[in-house]
Amino acid sequence: MDSNQSPESETKTCEYDPNVNQDELIMAQEKQIAEEIKANIAMVGAQEGLSTLENEYSNDAVYSSKVLSLLPKFSNVRRTRPDGNCFLRGFIFAYLEYCIYHRNELERFKKYLEGSKEELFKMGFPEFTTEDFHDMFMQVVNDLEGSGSVERVEAIINDAGTSDYLVVYLRLLISAHLQKNAEFFSFFIEGGRTVEEFCKQEVEPMYRECDHLHIVALTAALGVGVRVMYLDRGDGATVATHDFPEDKEPIIHLLYRPGHYDVLYKA
């Protein structure tokens, strides 16, 4: 403290200042938190035993009992960065990992991707940027087709530039599917928004969390089965589950905790 500054004046500097823009302060704090997350948490981490979840919830009876209910079916979890892209990051990691061991699925996905660009162009997505995101995705698939390994998938998804391009393209695919089926999806969008408005505000921007509609659209567009295990405070001592789409065998398993998704591995 300056020798000319009294304790009273120091206290006053800590009080609420009406001249300071509180929204800017909040945004600065959020930015700082986001930077700390980036610095300390991998986009997709290494596999961990479910014992880490047991320890995490050892003092929470509800969550602890539900984690125990997962143990007979699942052995490991792979955590994703909690930055609003966790569902998409977890999905594409788990899917590409699956494709490493099922080359016919990788080939099917490649053919889907090849045709998806023109479909997006027809729907009015900007050609220059869309092509960049598409080309990056094709480069990744071609890379994995030639020398695919789980370690390679880990490297790809944890490379910020590449990983973000993949996430953006998935967001465009979700947006396209929602808009192509706008008559159906319009009934599930709140706030009087059109499907196009919802896509521009909640789907296409990075760091926007995915909800039920995002998952329905992505799994339907790609034809990939996903089972989500809901670890929350819902009724019962076991986790609730939901398959997307309901008529397709899941090849990807994700663990949902309020506001966040991680990858699960079957025992």
C-alpha cells in the first residue's frame, strides 16, 4: 500500500464502482476461465478407469450409486474439455476410433463426406469456408485410411486447428439436417425462432453446447448410432439411457453429466 494511502481509501477501491462496466468484467472473467481450461485440460484425454468417477463422487450418495450401476457394463472413461464443444469432440473422437477397427465403416463415412460438400453448397452455405472445413475432414479420413491408429486419432483431435475444423464441419452438417427437415424440427424450437434462426444462434457457432436436437440431427445425418448414459439426479439408482436414433444399434457410448459429455468404453 502507498504510504500516502489510508486503509479507508484502500477499502473504497474494492467497493462496487458504478462507473465500471460489469458486463465487461464478467466477460473478462469468463475469458480467463476459458483460457485456464485450454491450458490445463486436453480436448480429449487419456482413458481412465471408472474408479476415477467413483472417487469423484464418493461423498455424493446419488451420483455414487449411479456410477456403481455403470461398472458392470463399462470399464473406462475418456474425458473431454468442457468448452461447449464436448459432445461433438467426444463424438468424433469415438467415431474415428471405432472406424480404425472397422474399416468398412471408415469407407462408408468417407463416401458420405465426399457427397456432403455439394449438399451444403446447394443449401447456401458459403463455398470458400465450407470447402476449407470439408477438405480438412477429408484429409483426416484419408490419413486414417492409410495409417490409422488410436494414437493418431488422439493426436488429430488434440491438435487445436484440425480438431476445431472437424467440429465446425459437424456443426454445418447438423444445421443442414435441421433446415432440410425444418417442418418437423420447428415444433421443438422454443422462443418463437425459426429453424434457420436456431441454427445461426445455437448450432453453427463454436462453443455452443449441444442439446437433444443437435444429437438427433447429427446421428440421423451420419447414420451413426449413439447411446447416451445420463449421470444426473433423476429418479432411481441407475443411469437413464437414450439411443440416437432409437432404431439403430449404438456404436458410440457417451456419458452425460449436466452440461457435459465424456466418452465411455464398454467392459
